[in-house]
Amino acid sequence: MPSQVQGWPWPHEPAVRAAVAEHWGLRDELRPMEARASRTWQAGGHVVKLARDEPSHFSTGLLASERIERAGVATGAPVRTRARELCVPLVLGREPWVLAVLQRVDGSRLSMHAVSPVVMGEFLGTLHVIMRGCPMTGGWTPRDVLGHMTRGMTDGQPPSVRLMIAQAISDVSAYYGTAPPLQLLYGDGPGIFSVNGTDISAIIDWGGIRAGSVADDIGCWTAHGATDRITLPAYTAAFLEGYRHSNDLTAAAAAAVPLFQRLRIASRACYVTDPEALAATEAWMRRAFSSGGLPPGPPDS
């Protein structure tokens, strides 16, 4: 793997290698892997993952992936330490990190745009059924998520962008004021894998784990799944059809899906001041909710 991956060589890699050997007894060579929001290495049949996260939140995602793996869906579930811990905190330099060793899933990344919305919906419904019994403690709460977005509005953004974000936050906050049922959610665009290039064989990347209405996950996946070839309303209708194949969905939750679609799109503008990026997000929002359909959004995330 080229040394440029994730900024290699990385000066703290020896400390990571030592921690993996101490806590997991693994001494395989660490081979850097591509990653967007963490540092990862392949170590034999495992993946070593180092993330900037709170151990309690990180552990909640690992626990959920462990439960789903036991239910028959490959997730890159954690390999527990010698002390049976899910992960270990690690301070590198002055920065706190959390370290885990995961099972390496077979296959390769699969774009959600290569899978029909009915299949995607049925798959998410299955995940939600399994996750219904997972403890929510440690997952981000609606207040956490909305508070983070609120802090992401800055004076460096045009008024129209701040209004877009504020309105999305207000609408979802009002929905949560009706006290809808909450459960643990995947919380991010689908990190799906396939062993044959067509069918979903695994889902990884559990770092967005949160508690909330199932409409949150549905809104996220549908907002990212619609393209210029299938508009957001059409994609959402097919997705909900599939979701109902595997899980119940109340009328209130279905009606709330557009609120979370808007929230996910608006979240792409939070903490951003680059004019071109903000203009692209505003255009995405306008076209998503117009009769003209939706242009391709950012990839599966």
C-alpha cells in the first residue's frame, strides 16, 4: 500500500502495533487501508481501527454490530480483547483515540446506487428489527445531533444557508416533541459490501450510531439513494415498500421521512464556509424537493 494512504508513514503506528499486541495478542504486520474518518490497517484476517471518538459511543456501535452479526448479517464485528473488552482508549501524543480490532469482511464496497431501492429498504428494515433490542445508552441522542448541527451554523455562511439548516433542525425538533418511538439506529449512509458485485453481503462502519426515530435512517438512506435517474419521491416510495417487507412502519414515521431527508442534506452545510460547496448543497436541497427530481448527491455517506 502506498505510503501516502492516510498520511503514511504515521509516527504513532508503533504505539498502535504495541497496543494491538498487548491487548489482543496479535502480531501480524499492519498494512494501511483507505479510510475517510479513521485510521485503519489490515492485520491478517482482521482490521485494526483507530478512531477519534468517545469510548462509550464507539462501544455502542461495536455492540450493535456484534448483535447483528450473531443474527446472520456480516458487520465486521469486533474481536474482543484478552480482557473481553470491545475496545481500548489510547492517547497518542496529546490526542485521545479509541482502538478496536474487527473481523475483516469478504467482498468489496458496493454502491447503494447499484442496488434497487426496494432491496435497500428491506435490508434497512431487517437491521432495525435486530437493533430494536440493542441498548441505546452511549448512542448519540437527537439532542446531540441537533445541537451539533446548530453549532455548525457560522457567520461565514450566507443567510440562506443558515436558514436552511435552522429550518431543518426546527422541523425535526418539533417532530421529536411528539415523543415518537426511539431505538438504536445505524446513523449513516450504508457502508455495504458484496462478494459477487450485486447482492449485499455485509454492512460495516458503525461510527454514526445514534438513538432516534427509524425515520432518521430512512431519511438518510433515501436522500443519498435518489439520483437524476430516479427522483427522491419515487426512490422513497420504492424504499418504503421494501422496508415494509421486513419491518412495521407507522404512518407518523413515514410522514416524518421528508423531515429527515432535509436534515441530512442540510447537515452537509454545517461547519462549511466554502461558497462552492454551500451552493452545491443548496442546489441539492432545492432539486430534491422540486418536481424536477434530484441530482446525484455525495457518494453513500
